[in-house]
Amino acid sequence: MLEEIINQWKNDPEIISNISRWEILPEKKAEYASFPEWVEPQLKKALQNRGIDKLYTHQAEAVETVYRGNNAVVVTPTASGKTLCYNLPVLNRIINEPHARALYLFPTKALSRDQVVELLGLVEETGIEVNTYTYDGDTGTSIRNHIRQKGHLVVTNPDMLHSGILPHHTKWMRLFENLRYIVIDEMHHYRGIFGSHLANVIRRLKRICRFYKSNPTFILCSATIANPRELAETLLEEPVVEISQNGAPHAQKHFLFYNPPVINRELGIRRSAMLESQKLAARLIQEGVQTIVFTRSRLGVEVLLSYLREKFKSLPGHDSGLRGYRGGYLPNERRAIEEGLRRGEIKGVISTNALELGIDIGRLDACVITGYPGSIAGTWQQSGRAGRRTGQSLAVLVASSAPLDQFMVNHPDYFWQNPPEKAMVNPDNLIILTNHLRCAAFELPFKEGDTFGNAPVQEILDFLAEEEVLYRSGGQYHWMENSFPAEEISLRSATSENVVIVDNTEAQPRVIGEVDRFSAPMLVHEEAIYMHGGQQYQVEKLDLEEKKAYVRAVSVNYFTDSNLSVDLKVMEVFEEEKEKVHRHWGEVRVNALVSMFKKIKFNTHENIGSGPVNLPETEMHTTAFWISFPEGTLKGMSRSEVQSGLIGLSHLASHLAPLFLLGDPRDMRAVSQVKSPFNELPTLYLYDNYPGGVGYSQELFKKWKEIFNTARQRIYTCGCLEGCPSCVGPVEEVGEKGKEHTLQLLEVLCP
Ligand SMILES: [Zn+2]
């Protein structure tokens, strides 16, 4: 069926005229290597019984590297047999050395589940005693002691390692004394805040291993990113060998770049990406082609799901094969959807990147990506969901009208010729480092002059001693507080708390989902429409103290979107460069307030009303890059023209910055001030959207020219007259001649 649709699309002028690139990735044959000689016969036999009688070349290279005692990072696509790269050396070692132990880390419980099933099957096949246990929040207390004493293979996640294992290391002596391997799967998850935390958890882990005199080898696996070895070496602070020549086979794949048609040339308005995706996906699903549709937001999932359900209403049998999938759905619901996809019962799933990688849903036929995911790496990861070993598969990227999308769809070579982005982490983020130093001091005392990984920490230790968190005696720093530091530190964000969503429609209230504390003011303010499983709910009350949002089922023809207003103040300058323009990198304080929301009509996306939001503002200290125009550089421009140019510039820069940083567009935000309180000059700020910052703005301080050059290119290629959402922003925001004013500023930035 897929082949037929592909052929029809090739000959359909209505489709083909929207396609800016039709790339065919050729079929790739497998490359094999034989088992290394050191593989124990019973392990080899067990693998053969499971249908593995030779290795892919990358697997052979990985297991050899690890066998020789070197750390390895394996970078290959989904379903290329990466788990064998660690299971083989680990099991082989345990056969030879029955006391040996290994620790497996997965970013989430959900991601470890499928891997454990596979591992248990292999262990059973070998017939040897390898005690394999998952140790996480769900592990019963009665079995915990048994795991600590007897577990050869302990599967856990960074959060549990941080708060449940490291602080109690004395109970885990057997594990730490005999720890030979540490497996870190899905390494690409560890970027930004989470990665910066993990780097510090690893510092603590290695410190405890040294105490128990073990020196484990690390095996890491990652999806494709630009700098896997650099990221691995930053996380471990040790040399790592990179293995990235994939030996696994894959079938032919069609990859299409699709730009929705223009419906108003002057205003630069295109048909919505959502509606075009719906059209393409409906065609595929209707023909029984198993399809995943990615959207960028949770709201997108719900809107698209209700559009498609509506469309299939008249076709009996089709509706039951459609599901939504996103964060905020409860675990049982998600498991059922994954299972349905694996069995082929679910024909179509609309998802956020929650289903991006790692979770086993089998291989699908087609993938429709609604809106550029914000990075080259993310695009490859999502498109990787479609692809069987034989036959054909299809991935379509449907561009939205955002500048980055329009840049990509108009310059497809940029995507096809560039490596994916770098993953950034900042292990020395002062807030994160200090928090983990407290945890580390609780675990084992520090000596004067000690470092923590590569970080010099004497100054922080003295500070903590002054604050009476640590007690200094005989050249050592001891923990002296009663509290347990790891408990109050979340690895996922600055705040660990979620707001639960309670449905009050029936007499018996029930919890239907959750949102994180930071997003709550934007998503579940009073009167917001919250969507779940295609059903609409209106928020009746948001109780931030109790962390509950009360909702009631409704049926309306709109969804809501909230406006965020931001105030920014410079606190400290870390670096500056005063040439023609002034550039800075430093610390800022950001105050954010959700002040109002808009009601947006389904299908037409018209604005049909608005209302106020009365919630307290949130405050955050973070790092920012900012650029100012000194007097004389903008001669001849009035203040309002400068303002219009700055608005255009912030629209472009905030949308294009993710091109140069592996990050979600939400990781960075832009603010402009026509006369900044900092230096009284017109200034554009781009800040890390996380407390303490994670290194994006520092990178921008170096890469600013590339971003502004790309911005200029975007304005030149955009077909609109005065400005549109695809370049400097809609005319209502940027003003008439917005394009011209933005170009004037860009002339100064990159002459
Ligand atoms: Zn435009």
C-alpha cells in the first residue's frame, strides 16, 4: 500500500508542488564480523539460540574495546542491536568472575523496561546464575536487601542512583567493591540541566568506587549527535573510544520536505502545517499504513487527534485504531498504546517527542513530522521511527511557518549536508555543582585540597562550612545537618513538583494527568482548555499551593494559548567584547508573568476572544548572551524604527538559535529593550530558559555571527512584503516595514 501511495504522490501535482526535496535513502546491507575468541561457549550458544550467530561490525568493535578495558560510546540508529554491545561483555565477565557486578543506567523507568525483558531472556538462555534486578521507586522494600547483596546486574535510573543508592553506599558495599561495568544507555538524553546533573552524579559515583577500590569501565550508547565522544568525556571526565560505523541493515526510505502552499502571498501566510499533516496522515492511515505523526506540543497532539477522529467518524472501524501519546498521560494508558503499536492493532498514533526513541513500539511504515523538531538530531530521531528491514518506508517533514522551519524547507541542503548539533552540558553550573557537593559530603567527608571530578571546590567547601552545612575539623569537611540532601534535589529541573489534573465531571473526582510546576501557569490557568485523549476539559481552578488543577469536561470549538510577558535585569557580566557592537555573556534575573490568554478557533485558527490570568510571577536567575548597538551605529533610525527592528531580530534569533545548539526551541528565549537599563543602548538578549543556565548563551557568545548571517538569509529568501511569521514576525507585531528595519540592524551586526 505504501508503495502505491508514494507513486501516487509523485504524480499528484497538488502534492509534488509542495515538496522542496525528495530524498531516497538507499537500502543498506548488513556488515558482519565473527564472535571474538574470548566469548565464552555458553554465552555464544545462548546468542545462537536467540538467532544471533554473528555480530554486526559495530558490535564487534564495541565489545573488543570494552574487553580491553577502555570506555566506549556506541553511536548507531534505533534497532541496530546496541544492547548487545554491553550485554555481551558484561555477561562474559560474570561467567568468568562470579562476583563481578554491573550497574545499568537508563534515563527513565519506561526506557529500561524493554531492555530488561531482552536481557532476562538472554540470561535465561545461558543457564548460568546472573541475578538481574531493577532497582527503582517501584522496588518492594522486602526485596531491596536481597538486591544489594545478590544482584549481579542492577538496573536503575539516575534519580534512584542519586537519592536511593549513593547516599546509602555502605549497604551497597558488595556492589561497589565488585563493580566492573557501568552502562549508560540513551546518553543523548543527558544534555542541558539533566546532563549537568548526571555529570555530577557520576562524580559522586566514581568517588565512592575509589573508596571501595574499584575502577569500573563505562559503556555508553547514544543516538546520533554531533559530539558523542565530547559529551561522553565531559560526563565521565575520562577518555572514551567512539564507535559510530553502523553495521546493521535498513530498507529503502523516502524522505520528503513538504512546505504547505501559500494562501496569502503578501502576508506570507501558508496553510497550517497541522492541517497539511492531517491530510497526509489521514491518507496513510486510511490505507492501513501504520503511521506515527509527531507534533511539537501536547496541545498539538490533542488538536490533531480530534481532527483525525472527526474525519474517520464516518468510516467504521478506523477510529479505534487512532491514539494520542504524550507526557501527562498516565503510565498504564501509555503501556497499552505501546503494546497496541507493537501488535499492529493501532494504525495511527499522534505523539510529542515522548515517543521519540528508546521505547519499543516496533518499526512503523511511515512518519509525518508536523513542524521542524528544532534540531537536525531530533529530526533524524523522529524519522527513525519509520523504517523496516525490508520493503520501503516514508518520512515527511511538514514545515510550519516559523522561521527555522522555513529556513530548513527552503535550504534542504543545510539539513542533508550538516552533522547534527552538539549536546551541551555544564557540570560546573554553580547551583548544580554546589547541590551535588552537599550530597557528596553527606556520602563521604572531603579533605582540604580535594577536587570533585575536575572541579576545584575548596571555595564552595569553605562556604558550606561557614553556612554550617559542613563541619571543618582536622583538615576534613564533615556533613553536619540532620537533613538528607539528595531528597530535596531533583535531577530533572530546578523544581521537582508537578501539578496534578483532577477531573470533577463525575461525582467521583479522578486524576487524569499532570503538568510540571513551571508550565502550569501557561497550560492550566483558570478558563484554559486542557485536552486529554481528544476530550476537552475546562480548568475551573488552579491551586498552586496544593498543586492541583480542577477541570470539567466541556465541548467547545476552540483551544487556548497564553501570553507570557518577561522582564529581564543584568546581574553580572562574565565576559564582554566591545567592537563595533557590544557583546556580553553574564548572569541575568528573569521575571515571567502569564498575564492573559487567547481563545483560538479550531481549523481556522482565528482569535475569537481573550481573558486575563491572575497568577503570581515566577523569578529565575540564569545566564544570557546580549548584544547592544552603541550610539552612532543606528544613525537615521527613529526610536520606533529601532524597536521594530529589535522585535524582528528577537523573533528571528530565538527561532534560529536552536540551529546551532542542540536544544528544544523552548531552551532559549529572547527579550529586547530599546533602551536597556544596563547600558542605555538598544539591546537584544537571548537567555537560557533554566535556573543557573546550561551553556547555550556561552556558546552563542562565540557563534553569534553565524546566527545573524542566517537571519539575514532568511529575510532575503522570505517571499512576504513587510514581515510574516516565517521571518521577522507578523506585521501586527513588528510593524510596517519590519523587514526593512530588521535588515538595517543586521547590516550593523554583519556588514
Ligand atoms: Zn516573511
